[in-house]
Amino acid sequence: MNLLSSLRYLVALNEHKHFGRAAQACHVTQPALSNAIRALESEFNVVIVKRDRAFAGLTPEGERVLASAQYMLREHANLQNALKSEAHLPRGPLRIAAVPTAVPIASRFAAMLHARHDGIRPVVLSQSSSELERGLDDLSIDLALGYSQRMRVKELRLTAWPQYTEHYFLLRRAPKLHAKGLQIGKPMHWRDAAQLPLCLLTPEMHNRTIVDAAFQTAGVTVQPSIETNSILTIMLSVVDGNVCSILPGALVDTLRGYRELDALPLTGPDVRTPIALISHALARPSRALEAALVLAQDGAWLRHAAAHSGLLGAG
């Protein structure tokens, strides 16, 4: 039995919740994956997988084997990358996941990291806050960019490095084309924004929770005209439709070239949400992650992130 391969199959099975899909992801046949899992059960003398007609989850013993498998595979990858690296030349993949509203900043971070260390291969993913928590917990991601208050950093054994603060804008079509791209307009109260047709994220998204809480503080409730879990849908709905939306500065910044748009800072209440890069506090970092954490605290990077987020010079 190849122990590392069998552990990979177990991790894939837990991820895909299906023997056939897990086998396909691992580029092996389903019988080969099933036999490897049974070999693990024989090796440790425990039942790892609950079996019915299909995958039915892991047993408590299987959960313990899975946790060890995730740790061992991460350490194996770290060792491989360390042996290929020199101290000043970190190499290897680095999985960075961000909540959808922070993806533009995560993309800038990955680009700057790769520019400094071209041996690092960043993988940038868009995930919900709950997916970030799971990814950090099971070590399937190395670094998360998200809402540090939402992710209960102390409870979940995570370490956070503050990056910037979200401020919120009403995004709307301008009455007429601007001479030079999107314009930052005068502040608008949340209560007034509630009277407009809005395209908002769906209720399970944490950004929507923030927006709904702001409206509640302003003494109003909102029934959106359009709901979506896609940032692209929100933007195109404003550009090509007759709705407005509410977006943080990091997303508004990506629309600077649109002459037909206005962005109005929202006030009353003044909502500010801290965004941080977050990693697992107990997992030994790879050299690629060490380099990323150095960048996360670099003054030049933090000024760059601030210039493309927050109030965008409106305050």
C-alpha cells in the first residue's frame, strides 16, 4: 500500500462525497480508490468510511484519520517545496482564497507576491466566509482574505493580519457620461438608498448580512429587485440595467473606467468592516506562505491595498 496515495484518496473522497468523482479527481479507477481506502482501514484496524449504497460520510475514527491525512499531506508538500527552494527563493503553489468582495485585493496581492518571488505559483479562489473557515481548518487553503470578525479568529486557532477597511458605496448609472471614468459623488444616506431599485447579494453571503444590518440601523428594510451570488451579475445589472447596487470600495475601484457610473459613499450609519489575511495558527507554514506573510505586513503593499479599497479618496 502506498500510504500517501491512500491518504490523498481519503481527502479527495471527503471533498467530493462520492467515490466516482473522487476517483476521477485522483485520476484512478473507482475500484482502485475503494481498495486503497479498505487498505487504510485494514492498516489502522478501524472503519473509516460509512458505507451504504453510496458514500455516507466518515466514522468518528475516519475523521481522526482524515485530520492526520490532511496534516501529513501538507507536511509532505512543504518538504518537497523546501527541498526545491533556497532560503531567499521560495517556490511552490500557494492557495489564496478570498470572499467575493475582496477578490480584487487578493488578485493584486497574488500579483505582487509573484513579482517578488517568481518561483511562487499563487492560486486565487473566490469562496464564502464559511468555505474559508473550512479551508483553513482542513488545510486545503494556505491563506484567506476575509472578514476577521466574522471568522472568529481566536476560537478557530487562526492568525490574522489586518489589510484594509471596507467602506460602502451606492453604485448607480450617472445622469450623463462623465469626461473621465467613474466619479465619486456626494455621500448618500442608507435610508435614501433603500428607496431605489437594488441588486444585492443573496442572503447567505456575509456582505448581504452587513448591508441588511446597515439598513436596519437606518430604520428601513429592503426588498431587492434582483438577488445574486455573483459579483459580475451585480456589476452588469447596474451597467446595463435600471438598478443600483451597494458595493465596497475594492469592487468600485475595478469600475474606474466606466464613464456611465457614479459611486456615492453611504452614511448614516458609517459602516466600516475590517478585512484581514488569515492563516492557520498551528500549521507549520511553507516557505511560500512565509514569504506571503512578510508581504502581508509590508508598508508598500498595505498602502497599495488602501489606495484600491476603502473610501477611494472620497473621505
